[in-house]
Amino acid sequence: MGKIIGMILGLAVLAFVAFKAMYGHTSVERGTPKQQLDNVKSAAKDIELKQEQAAEEALKKATAE
């Protein structure tokens, strides 16, 4: 009986470690959906800004030559 309980606990720990390794967080660490949405929105704004700057630099290089 003790071996079975030990085996079940070992598998539970292994499953937790595998989940943590694959997804990098647990559902508790993830945060609220609003926080996730805010993070996505700020990341999208950063990407748009970087792309706009890169386009402006490319335009300046093209017109300078």
C-alpha cells in the first residue's frame, strides 16, 4: 500500500515538474485575464512602435542613396 501511495505522489510531482517546464508557469502564477490582456496590448504596442521605427529608417536609407 505504501509503495502505491509513493508511486502516485512521485507521478504527481513528475507531472507538475513537466507542466512547469513546458509552460513556464502554473495557473496560479499566470495572473488574471485582465492582466494578461494588458500585457498583450502593451507588447503589441511595442512591436508596432519598433516596426514603425524600422520602416522610417528604411525610408531614410532609401531616400538618402
